[in-house]
Amino acid sequence: MSKLKLGGVSKAYGATMALRRGDLEVEAGEVHVLIGSNGSGKSTLCKIAAGSVRPDAGEVSIDGQPVRISGPQAARSLGIGIFYQELSLAAHRTVAENIFLPDLPVTAGLFVDRAALSGRAARYTALFDGVAGDGLSTDAVVENLRADQRQLVEIMKALATEAPILIFDEPTSALDRAQVDRFFDILRDLKGQGRAMIFISHRMDEIFAIGDRVTVMRDGETVATARIADTDQAEVVRHMVGEAGQGAQAAAPAPVAEGETVLAVRGISGVGYSGVSFEVRKGEILGFGGLHGQGQSRVLRAIFGAHPVASGEILLHGTRLAARGPREAIRSGLAYVSGDRGRDGVIHGRPILENVIPIHALRQRLHLANPAALRQKAQAAVEALRTKFAGFSHPINSLSGGNQQKIVIARWLIDRPDVLLLDDPTKGIDLSAKADLFALIRRLAAEGLGIVLYSSEDAELLANADRILVFNGGRVTRELTGEARTRFNLTQAAYEAA
Ligand SMILES: Nc1ncnc2c1ncn2[C@@H]1O[C@H](COP(=O)(O)OP(=O)(O)O)[C@@H](O)[C@H]1O
Ligand SMILES: [Mg+2]
């Protein structure tokens, strides 16, 4: 009899089927790995078990008894503890308070009993002694901790439930090797105690190191379950990609880029990336792929001068870029567009016109005193992108996300750059705006720009990039060209051990 069993659970958010059909059985004394591409429904399945998402259909049972998990509290009392991927910590509270939220020991019904709290919390912080780094103590305030330390606190919080069923939704993404090893020691210990555990990770080496069984999810369904001892990485990847994806290849045959090299990056290293080298030719779209956060954005920002480069060199048209700031990068002919419009793109609350012309102003060393003269140029750039808006004087925030992104790109069209760096540019925009953007990107390449495209969506890369560099742990670990640009190869390269 399974400790935990989910049968035919599903969940829709409006038109999005987050989970079509989830079937999962977890035994006592087992680490059951869940793997699947981003958006395949792993977190939704876990949240259903943890009571933070209510399923539309399906059954959950514990020890063979059907249960109704009406909320997180109910899940806790049924013996289910969870590590949330997006973390559930209260930033202004201490480590000890977070470990025991929402069950803080109180005195006189009101005040937290700090001494009792610290004493109890110390049992969990001690588990990571020697690998947690400076500053992680029971009375440290969570907002002062590093990302890896916060992840450790979230792990401690899950462990402190002492629940017989523990769910870990990507608990190791920010941890270093020593921290992961310690965490695995803890998991082995819990296995020995007969706990039932679900573990989600994107790292094949981790999965094969700690898992007893693996269940693969694809497009909202649990598609296969196997004992780790009876399977291998290639089989897991085949299940992740699916029948239809096996041969699925880049849409267009890769045109051979024969233009001159416009951008050459030679062995650059910095925080979060190392030893990265590549060249981009005129007319070429070079793709950056791999799991999210493997150094792709950092490399693009480093080339643009917005993130430090510790060593290596960057050449534009064969000339070393001495300029180490965005301003100089722009003047040398580099452009950078991020999908994170909130941080990098839009000038909030300002009129559309002011959002179109700053690059022109910078490159021509103009001042913004007489924007009227620029109106015509801006108009042409915006029209090229089929941007819908009422007038240049309207605030940028009045536009949809897709149209805001077009305005941000239009900035770079008044004076053409030589190299366009695209940092996951279509994040959060609708399908028709995406199609317009990629049509424009391909047109710009045809006109001779060198383009580097990082996309977190494999389909976008396969459809648009002539070559794909796969990033893993801050390094380029694979290059996919021509026929090799398949969904299978891209998935395999992204998930293999760094
Ligand atoms: N609260 C939500 N509202 C709308 N869509 C959601 C929500 N949570 C998840 N989704 C969507 O459901 C799908 C599955 O998401 P998730 O379970 O988080 O996948 P995974 O953890 O495998 O990356 C994705 O397409 C995601 O965008
Ligand atoms: Mg998830």
C-alpha cells in the first residue's frame, strides 16, 4: 500500500490546463523523483498534495484511505510537509520564526517564546553546520540571507514539520555542491526512518544519485514511472520530449551564415558564468538555450557592459571593446532588449515618445530638449513593428505588455545597431505580439545584424536560431548546429550534469 497516492488529479486556471492528469504513488522509505520541462505541471501536482491548490478532479489517499485536503493546515495534520519552489519565507522574521511558522510557540497566548523557539530551531540549523556559510543563525533575519541560505531555511522549515510525507519542489536550485551533498545525507537518513518523499530537480546527476523511482511529467500529465535502477538518462529524456518531439527539429533549415564576424567573445568569465567563447556573424541568429538561470542573461548583460567581466575579451568588428558600461556599448553599436521590462525596459509613467527616443539621443549625443524633431523617426520605427497605440503622448503604461515590448525594441531601430542582444525578450507577451517580434528579428538578421537570442522557450529557439549554445552551470556545454538542432538534443543538453 502506498503512503501517498494521487489518482487522476487535474487543475485548470481559466484556459490553461496546469495539470491534465496526475497519477503518482509514493512509498514509505522512498525518494520519488518528479522530472519534466518547465510548465509541465510538477509544482501544481505538489501543491495539490500540500493543500495549497484545490484540484478540479481526482483523488488523494494516504495509507490507502481516501482523504480530502481542504487546505495547507489540513495537509499538515494529515502528515504532509512541503518545500515550496518559490519559497514561503517571511522576509522580516528570523530564521527560527520562519522554521516554525505557522506554529510559533507562544506565551500567554500572544508573545513568541523566543528562548524555546531558538532552542528548537537550532536542531534544524545544526543539520547544515559547516556548509551554510556565515550569518545563518537562528536569530538572523531572513531578508539578510543569501539566496542559497534562504533555500536552506525553507528546507529546515519543511523538515521541522517532521511529517511522514515530505515534498521538495526544486530545493537545490541555489545550493552549492557541499550543501546538496549534506541535503542528500539528510534525505538518506529520512529514508531510513521510513518517510515518503517527493523530490523535484532538473539535474540528472542528482536524480540518479538520490532517487529510488522517477516519474516523468509532460504537458500536464504523468507519462511514465520507472525504477531508477532500471532506466537511464536517455530514456528519461525521451519521455520528457515525447513521441512527437523525438524527431522534432528546427523549423527552417539553418541558413549558412557567411557574413563576416561582427561579435567575438573570447573566454569571458565573471560572477555566474565562466570561459564563455563564441562568434556571431552578420545575418546570424545565435541562440542561447538551457535551463533558466545558467548564465545566459549574465553573459548578455556582461557583453552589454551591465554586468562585470572579470577576464576574457569582447571584440566588435575585430576591435576590443574597452568600453565597460551600457552607454559606451550603445555607442559602439550594441543593443540589448530584456523581457524583464519592469527592470530593464520601460521608462514608467513617461510618454511613449520618450520611451522610443533615448537610444537615438544617446548615440547622436543629443539632448531631449526638442523631441518634436524626432517624432517622424520614432513614427517610422514604431510602424515597422505594427505597434497599436493612440498617440505618442500617452503614457507607456497604457499599452499592453506586447506593445510595450515593441516600443522598447523600436528604440533600437532609429539608428541600427550592429549586434542585437535579446534576453528572453518575449516573456509575458501574447502570441500575436510574439509572432510580430520574431518576424522583425528575422528581418533584422536578413538586413545584416548579428543577433544573440536567449529564450527560455525551447520552441522559440528551435524555430528561430541558426545555431544554439546550451548553457549549464555558467558554461557553454554543447553547441547544436544544423540537423542536430532537435528538441531531444536541446532537452538532453539542458538536463545533463554540468
Ligand atoms: N496560479 C496559476 N495561474 C495560472 N496559470 C498557472 C498557475 N500556476 C501554474 N500555472 C500554469 O500551469 C502550468 C504548469 O505550471 P507548474 O505546475 O508550475 O509547472 P512546473 O512546476 O512543472 O514548471 C504552466 O503553464 C503554468 O504557467
Ligand atoms: Mg515548478
